[in-house]
Amino acid sequence: MSKTIILIHGAWLNSASWDGVKRRYEAAGHRVLAPDWPHDDRPPAELRRAPDPALAQLGQREIVDHYARIIADQPEVPILIGHSLGGVIVQHLLDRGLGVSGVSINPAPTPGVPIHPHALRSALPVFLDPLSWRKSKVMTRDFFRTRFAQTAPSGQHDALYDRYIVPTPGRVYWNGVVRPMKIRWDNPVRPPLLMIGGELDLIADASMTRAIYEKQRRAPSRTDLRIFSGRSHWTCLDEGWEEVADAALNWAVSNARAATARAAAQVA
């Protein structure tokens, strides 16, 4: 069984968002990597103050290829766990046959599945900016407080924003609707996949997670769905995050397929 886990963050966050999960999995005996997206590998405050200009040109395909190369460099084929857009990246990597199992937590809109109302409303600050294709965007504090982490304790939103929120390229949003990378839903080599949604998610509707699951379950490998009640998009950092982290890990370990060969990068 693979003891290596790769954690993949989503938009507006970098690897700092995985610190608690990473420590918990390491304490359970796993080797855990939480690589940043390209140009995202600095503390959040520094990234907000001076984002790398190259970040604005980063798209979903480059992110998927980035993680495919990281997987190829590992001594064993890893478990893949991603949150939000990271959950979409996990699906693309599994579609390439990479990973022994995968978990997609609060997945962002996924190609081939209509965008549901909360996800569409949350994407409007990017889509209504006609130049966002060429920009790095920064989430507003009000958006963070009312939609991204609305279940965080009152009075803590500013501190949480300062600690975790980073700029994100508008291009990764547009890549989801303009010539998106496709997923083969009935892919016979796709590893097992667990979809996790949050009842109160205002970024990626739980109904959209269910719709993605219905597509993904066409594959012959095991595909499961779990919706957590009372949880928002902030689920991996909000109070009680341990329950979600443990559910993801236990499922991924229990359903990991045998890996007989080292992963290939399969960079498209």
C-alpha cells in the first residue's frame, strides 16, 4: 500500500491551507507532500503584496502538468487529495491513470457538468472583469467573510484572511468554460475516487458535487459520494476539519488500488 499522499490546494489558497491536515496525516505514519501551484510558493502576505507576474499566465493545464511531474518523481504512486480547484485537478490526474486513489473535496466546477447557482454567483467577480483572463485577482475581505468562509467564527475572518488568502489567476476560472480540458467519465483506468461536498458550500454547491459524482460513477472503478452537513467551502480549516480529513484518508487508504508500476508524468 502506498504511504505517500499528495495534497492539492485550490484557488485563493496555497499549501499553507494544508498545514493541519499534513501534520495529522504525518502523525498517522504517512509521507505527505503539499506542493504549491507554480509561482505560489511564498507566504500568503508576501504573495498578496507582490505576486509573481507569471502567476497571471497560469492555467489549469499547466497546474495539472505540474502535479503530474511531481507524481512521476515519487518513489511510489501516491494517494491524491484535493480541495476546490484542487479537487478538479485530482480528477484530471486520475483521468490520466495517476494515483492509487483520489479524493475530491468541495470540487470547483468540473468540465462537462453545468455550473450550479452558488458556484456561478461566486465566480462573477472574476467573469465580470473583462481583463481577468490576464490578471491575478485578490479576493475581497467581504467575499471571504460572506461566501468563502461564512461558517468561520465571527470576529476571526480578518485574521484568517491575512493568514491564508493569496492571489489567484483569473485564467483558471476561464479555463473551466472556454475550451476546457475534458474528462473521460467512463475511463477504464481511472483509479477509485471519493467525492466530498459540503451542505453549506457557497462556492461549490453540494448539488454540483452530486452531479459530478453521477458523471464519475460511469467509470468501472469504485466511486463514492459523501456530503457533510453544516459544512462550508472552508471545510478543511473550519472547526471540525479533522472529521473531513479522516474520512478522506480512511476512504483513500481502504480503496487504493494496487500500484504495480511507478507513475508516468503523461504531460499533455
